[in-house]
Amino acid sequence: MPITKSSRALLNLHSSALLFGMAGLFASWLALNPLLIVLGRVFFASITLAIILKFKKQAIRLQSYSDMLRFVALGFLLAFHWTTFFHSIQLSTLAIALFSFSTFPLFTFLLEALILKVPLGWSNFVLVLISLCGLYLVVPIISWSESPNELGGLFWGLASALSFALLAIANRALSGQYSAWQISFHQDLWAAMFLVPVLFFLDFQWSAENIALLILLGTVFTALAHGLYISSLKEISATTASLVIALEPVYGVMAALILFNEVPSIRTISGGLLILSASLYVSLIGRKPLKTKPTL
């Protein structure tokens, strides 16, 4: 039976979610400072994306100086987002980092409502409450002294989610001017520019294995994953895409279980399911067009 375009697109979408979900495993594979991991990721991703832009004959040059300033800010935000994410994993576990990061659709929804002055109904506060309950189950908040790593992982995971929500809103504002490839390239490029100075302040020893893993992270688990996601949107609805991408933490936790025998507790899984449920609902209602488009 021949594979239809929609089936291929769905396969690409699930592959993208799997690759994005597994990207967090590099925090365990690489015994490096998160800043160095992110520097390697965005450096090799930006090179790959530049090649893709040339192949697709899309312009690398930006349209205005003001756009460059926007991408400078977004590059810093992207560097912050990925650094906090990897730091969260190294402090705690991949499950805690992924589930806390999974709150980003809720952050996006609340930030857009704040920017557009949209009143929030009682159902929105219920979603926030469900997410908070989920976070409590993922990391029982007893005291900082008793579980500093777990609470630290939760905090940095939420910081990663908030920064990603800001990126999502900014990308939406830029999507009318630039393609997703162009946006990704310039954000990765400026993130790399911001992180290059860390080479002069951090002690590290490069090895062939670390460099190979960073190349793999930047090309396959970043640039290729993004490409699979973009290509799938030609045949898959935005609603379906949001539902599949929401499986990213599920794929990541399953990969950690298989590769590192990192078994999350029943409590962590229950909390993760609550967070994912709230995020999925927000993603679904977020497909409705907004009256005003966010601007930068």
C-alpha cells in the first residue's frame, strides 16, 4: 500500500517530536556546562540552517536594522531557554525538566491574553490550578533543604517554559515577514554569538566524542527535527500538530527509561499527565484566531 502525503507528514511530525524529546538526553551524554552544550547546539544548527537556506534559495539577509535588533534579543532569549532547560535536567531528571517545560502552552496563552488585554474566564484559572497540582506531584514541595536539586530542576524548567512562550509569541509576530527557516537561523546565529564568550571563562576539555555529540545535537536533533516539523505542516492541521508535539515529553521520558533506566515514579507520571492535559487543552483553544496579532 503506497504511503499517502498525510501519512508521511504525520510520520515526519512524530519523528520531530521524538527528536526534540530526545535532545534533552544530551545533558546526560555530555559532561559539559549547559552553556557549552547550548553553544555547540546553536553553532552547528546555524551552520546547517544556513546551508538549508542556500539550498532553498531563501534570503539570509534581514529586511531592516530594526529586525536585526529583534533577532539579537530573540537570540539571547533562545540561549537562555536552552541553557535553563539543560541545567534543569542536570540538576534533577529528564522527567522533571520535560514536564515542567510542558507548561509553556499555558504561559503562551496567559501572556497573549495579557498582551492583547483579553479577559480570562474561570476556566483559565482552573487550568492554572491543574498545572500547579501537576507540578506539586512531579516535585513534592516540602522544603528547599530536603530536595534542592528537584526544586531547582523545577524552577529552571519553568524558566525554560516561560522563555519559550515568549519566543513563540515573538515568532508568531515575525512569521509574516520571514520563513520558519529564516527565523530559526537568525535566532540560532545570535544565540551562538552571545554564548561564544563563555569559551574564555569556563574550564573545559574538548574531546572527539563531545564534538561528535554536539554536531549530532545541532544537526539531527535541532535542524533536522525543525525541518521535519515544518514539512509536516503542509499536510497536517495546526491542531493535530500541537497534539503530536505535546508528546515530546512522553517520547523523552520513554527514551530516558530505555537508554538510562531512568524510571519516573507513579507520582511524577501522574503529575506529568495533569500538566499535559492542561497544556493540550490550551493548545486546542489556542488554535482559535486572535482578534489582534501580537507585535514586537
